[in-house]
Amino acid sequence: MAVASTVKQRTIPGGKVFINLFDANGAQKGERYIGLTPGFTITMASDSIQSYSSENGMRELDDETTISVTRTGKLTCRQVSVENLALFLAATPSVQTQAAGNVTGEVHRVYPDRYYQLGASTANPTGVRNVSNVVITGATAGEYTVDAPNGRVYVHANATVDPVAGEDWIFAYDVPAATRDQILTGMTVSTSASLRFEAHPGKGLPRDLFGPNVNFAPSGDWVLKADDPQYVELSWDISFSVGRNGEPALIVDGRPE
């Protein structure tokens, strides 16, 4: 509804962001609330052409026409979930399944003051977790420490192992059935989605927004460690394109009265 221009319209922004990723076939599974978003902005850019005239001696601007517009933006998220990390890393969320069993004859050439991951292989590069009943042939008690939850073994610096040639230790251990989240890069992933902004302003009229075809380009750093701890944020540069069925690139909705 129209509001008289004399009525103050001030806004303190706020709201929630939902995305609905397209799969390889262009299908969608439903909107997902991506969590706390400290920042969401839209930036406009345009290109124009000009006509100049010097019919009367002085070259002057005769006409100018805007010929294109580009709608981009920036989205910052503080919800470091598996799905959001996968979108940031251009990767695929997955689940690593660990079968219960007893492992024997796993050989590692070890050196003093080094760490070794049990169960690591080409199929499972990050190894196994929650090991138990670890037996090491070739080692002497007190020469190593087992990190059972992470499936790692540390060879002490004073272990009686040649620091140049190393020594083969043979490992045996048990592993329980377990699953854990993983995020895998190197696969074909979708970086486009529809986006919905549900406005909840601190002040002013709510104006919702919908983009039917939005591309997410990861931008910035995923901070894993810092001297000055802060909440981790993930960021994307986004662009709004015309919808796959010809819908407007952006739709801004008021609320029914």
C-alpha cells in the first residue's frame, strides 16, 4: 500500500535467510534456514552508453542510456554447519561409515617424535577412530602414546628407533562400528539456489525478498585458529540472475495489511 511521502520510513534491518539448492537436474528439495547471518547486502552496478554532440562547437553530453544492470551481494553466516561448510568449500557433505572389526598386520615405518594415523588408506585417508586393545610389535612399553579417540599414535622422542633409517612397527587394534560427518571436495557440486529473505526489522516496514536463481561464490577465509579469538564466519559473494523459468531476478514483497 502507498505511504505518504511525508510519513517517516526509517528501517533498522534484520531477518532470516533461507536457501534451496538446485541439484544437477535443476530439482530442489526445499528451503533450508542457513542460520545466523550477521550480514546480507545487495549491490547494484550498471553500464551506460553516452552520445556527445559538438554541433555548436563545445562537445557536450547529448544523451545517456543505461544498457545493463548487475545485481550482486554479500552474505555472511555464523552458522558453521556441515551444509554451510560444504557450500563454502564447494564440496559435498558426506558420512564416513566405520565397520567394526579387528585389524592386524598394519605396518608403519616410524621415527622418533612423530605421529601416525591408524587405518589411513586411499579409500579412507583420515583413518579410523575410537581404537582399543592396541598392540604394537617391535615397540617397547613407554616408547609411545596412543590417542584412542582419534586413532593416532605418538612415538616418543627418546624411543629406541633409528632417527635416520626408522623402524617398522606392526600394529593390531580393534575398531567399533561408528559414523562421522565428512565434507569432500573434488566432486561436482551445486553452487546455485533460490534465496528467500524473511524480513524481521528492528524498526520499519518488513520487506521480504526472493531471488529465484542465485549463484554462491565462496569468498574470504575460514578461520581455524587465531591469536584474537572471534566467532567464525563464512562468506559468499552472490549474484542474482533471471529465474530458470523467466522469473524476475529479484522480487521484494511487502506484507498484507
